[in-house]
Amino acid sequence: MSEFPPLPPGSTIGVLGGGQLGRMLAFAARRMGYGIVSWVGGPDSGPAGVADQVIEEPFDSPAGLDAFLKRARVATVEFENIPLPLLEAIAAKIPLMPGPQAVAVCQHREREKRFLERNGIPCARFTVVENALQLRNALAVLPENGGILKTAEFGYDGKGQLSVTRSSDPEAVWEAFCTPRAVLEERIDLAAELSVLVVRDGSGHSLAYDPAENFHRDHILDVSIVPARLAPNLLEQARVIALKAAEDLDYRGLLAVEFFLSGDGRLLVNEMAPRPHNSGHHTIDACETSQFEQQLRILCGLAPGSTRLHSPTVMLNLLGDVWEDAKGKPNWPAILDMPGAHLHLYGKHEARRGRKMGHITFTAPSLEEALANQTRAREILHIPELG
């Protein structure tokens, strides 16, 4: 179960990062009787008002590290782009789950691709480029449908990506991209996107949630559907691959593995997130154990909880567009009047287009009913249907 005795309620858990995932983790910790110290690295944090202590010092601050270690008995991340030296400094003092090396793989596209390749885990074909000349050579051998150039670091929700073709000007592309290192991937003819959450404890015992079928708009998750409407053999294959990835990482905690299903039937790992994931928010309302409780269970030396889905579910993301289109007053009463609608707002003070502000989870006796309810919610909130 764990390398250390279970952490008793009343203990304080440290969380690195200050977004909505940290906020939801703090809510789950309070319900279980644990305290939270959040090191957010700056102002305007999601856990403010929920965590017992919020540390705003930058992540390279010795004072911030001292304050964090003074309160935290164990630690985790809610955001993968935490400096590796800080992760290593914390892991030298208290248990950090997932560990620094697992986070290091997931926070860097080149390391992630090399890890997948080395362990025989299927992913899109890729080439690492460091300058315009290397990019020119890589573009010359791209397939007809082109590829996607991605920064090696700091990419999420479609950030740090650029579509390229054989005819792209490598010098102009490289100058505009402004990165010392990048990964050029083949473009996948997508049939579907899905994700699998895996929870793994210190003894290597692991469980996988039912895969989620995901749809994106402008590279941001729009909706997740569980159970996924794909062939059972593909869903089982995704579970097996996700469990293998967690084992090969020697992972501790909650890992999200995102997949592409290509038009020719290949199931390819797109990326991994070493933390709770947007496509797992449905687990709060539709599963026996939420992804946030799972992360806390592993941190506290407890056994993983059941991943059982107790009702079909659809999760709809709420972006700042909803507030702007409603002049700051979305029709929440109409949403809350819908059967099986669970509204989660993240407490962010400023709504901007494309900014994640909350989500609605719809649970229902049938998937068809849950889908119909999210369609009705789109109409109420003026969220366009996906084309």
C-alpha cells in the first residue's frame, strides 16, 4: 500500500500550483479531514479561501520553500511545470508523489516522447529539432498532410503548437516559434480522442478508470463522455497502455494518459499529465471515488478507492465566453433546475474568453439522457455545439 504509515486526518498536505485543480484537491482534503498548504508561486490563486495556507512567493524563493516544508508532511503537484530543482529539493525532505523524475518526463515533450519510445508505448512519429536547418530537413520528409511543431516545454491546452507542411519556410517558422528545442510530430488523421486515469500506490497496485471520450474546441477540452462510445477492445487496449505507462514511470498518485485514435485504427499516446485532469472531473459526481480523493489517498498512504462508474455522465467545460456572452450573468438557475446537473464554478474573479471558469457534470440513468441534458445546457448558456 505505502512505504510509510498512513497519514492521520489533521495532517497537512502540500500542493504545488495554484489553479482550479488545487482548489478541488483542497475541497476533497477538507472533506477527508486533512489540511492543505498551497504554494502557488504568485497572486490570484485558485486555492485561496479553501487552503489553510497559501504561499505566493515565487518557486525559486528559499523563504517559500521553508514555509512550505514547515507545514507539509507530504506533497504533490497540481500543475506539471514546476521547476525540477524545486521538486528534487522537496523530495529530499518529505515524500513527494508523483516523484521528481516522473514529473520531469511529463513536463517536457521530448523526454515524454523518448520515454514512450523506449518503453514500447505507441505514440505519433516524431523528430526533435534544435534549429532552422534541422527543421528544414525534418519538413522535407513530412507526409503530405504535414505535421505539428510543438515546444519541448510549457505546452498545454494547445499552447506552444504550430501546424506546418513541407512547404513551410523553416527560417520564418523557427524565428516565430522562439524556442531552443522543439518536437515535430506527424499529423494524425483523427477518428477520436480519449483519456484514461490511472491511480497507483507505493506497492505498485494500480487501477484504471473507464476511458473518457473527449472533444476539443480550439485545443481546449469542450466535453467528455463516459462511458466512451468506442469499441470495447479499443477501450481495454487504452486501459492496458495507461497502466503500463504508470508502471514504467514507477508512478505514485493519479496519472492521466491522453490518446489519439487514428483513422487507420492506431491507438497512440498523445501526452501524459502527472496530476488530476480536466477529463476526470466527472469522477466527482459519477464515480465511487473522485480523482482528487485518489490523489489524496495515495499521498496519505491509503489504499486506492474503487474507480466504479455509478452512472453514465457527460462533463461540459465552462469557459469565460459564457460570462461574456451573458454580460456577466449566466442563467445558473435554469441549469440547476435540470435533473442530474452538477455545477462546479472555480471562483475566478475575471472571466476571459478561453479561460476555464467551471464545468457542469450531467449524470443520468442513460447516456442518451445525459447527452440530451448537456445539449439543453448549451442552448441555455449559448455554448455552440461542436461541428
